[in-house]
Amino acid sequence: MLMLAVGAGLQFAAALALADATQATTAVEARHEASRAIPLERIDSNYRTAVIQVLGDTSLYRRLPTKTVDCDPKLFTFLAQNPETLVEIWRRLGITHIELKRIGDNSFKLTDNSGTTGKLTIVEQNCDDRAQNRIVMYAEGAYEGKPFARPVKAQCVLLLRSGSMTETNDRDYVAARLDSFIHIDRSSIELFAKAVHPLVGKTADRNFTDTLQFISNFSRTAETRPASVERLVSGLPDVSPESQNQLIRIAYQCGSTAKQTGVSVQTSPRVSRAPN
């Protein structure tokens, strides 16, 4: 189910002053901090009870590594709010078999074509063009396949936080963090999941890091070759024409801003402070 969390999608630029704040953790302190950061009073009333139940009876908790990447904040926010667009880009490039289809204003149907199916819903969000984002998601799904004789069902709450900063090289950087709370229905499977959690967790960490790096590279492409982004995005299956056009506009804005500022994507940053 961690794969469900990572495949769905996708963001916090605070508390990075300590070196180990960027590392993955399952610490109780991190879990409590993340839980307190979820504004239950703002959660969609249709999902509030389910979210509270997962937070109160979590089988597995993990905070994936916080990562800071060179990225246009507006583009980052768009992809965070429209994860189906990111997945369709991956599919067009032939780098994933995951399918994520929007089935409502804030709901998505997910399958990884390897036994995992589910539904993911954005139940609360507070985002802006500077990527000062908080997105809370609720997912429920099942895995059917080896080594289990019966489908394993689980529910998951995801907290994606991000923030941005302009560094001393005048480039924008986005820091992102993902917390996952997972409840597994069958107690025997829960024991097995806890046993393999370190291995699965490291895979999830790597997937999350790779996703952020892809978004960073995509942002740089938008700066230097927005027409290439337009060709890639145009006609994406399962992405609305409105979303396609919005992403294309953002790409050309990235290119225009880069020309106006004259800041090269090859410039290396000199980190002067932690995001805050």
C-alpha cells in the first residue's frame, strides 16, 4: 500500500535546519507532528470519519525523505493538484504501467497493473503558486497476488507538504515532504507488513525521490524548451483539455521568465539557509 501512496501522487519547506530532518523516519514524534498538521475540521465531511479512524489506528507510519529540488513553484503546485497529468506523462514516455484516472473533482481511480487497485481522494488542500502547499489525501484499495491467498485491503492517509524559496543564484527551489499513515485490515497481514516495512519503505523513499527529481527535470525542460512540453502534453489520454492547456501555459511562462531573468538552468546553488 505504500506503493499506492507513492503512485498517487504527490509535497513542506520547514524544519529542515537539522541534518536528519531530510531522512525518512518512522519515529513516533514525526507521526504525532504530522497528525497534528492535518486540519481535521477542514477535511471533506464525507471522509472525515475515515481519516480519523486511520490516524487513530495506524498499522504503518512513514515519513518519506524530505527533498529539495530546482523547480518552478507554479508548475510544482499544478502537478501536485493534478497527479493524473504526471502519470499520463510517464505513460506517454513509457516509464510506468500505473494508471491514475480522474473520476471526480478530487477523486482518482488507481491501478498499477500488478495487483494493486484503489481510489484516492484529495480531502483537503491549501495551495498557492509559490508551492506553499498542504494536500491531504485519503486512499483505500486492495492488493491481490502473491504471497497472499486473499486480497489484502488497506486504507491510507497521505499528507503532502511543500514550500519554496529563491536561492542566492536567483533560482526557485521547492522542498517537499510526504507522510503516510496506513491501516491494514487483517491483523495477520499487518504483522507481515511490519516485518517487511523497512524494505518496502526504502523502495517508497526511492520512488518519491525519483518523482521529485523527474518534476525538477520537467521544470527545466519547460524553461529551455516549452514547445517540447507542449508537444508532449497535447492530447494526453485521461487528461482534460483544460488541464493540458493550463500546463502548457505554465511551461511557456517558465520559458518566458527564464529569458527575462537570464538565469541559467546550469547555475549551481549556494545554499545559504534552510527553507522556512
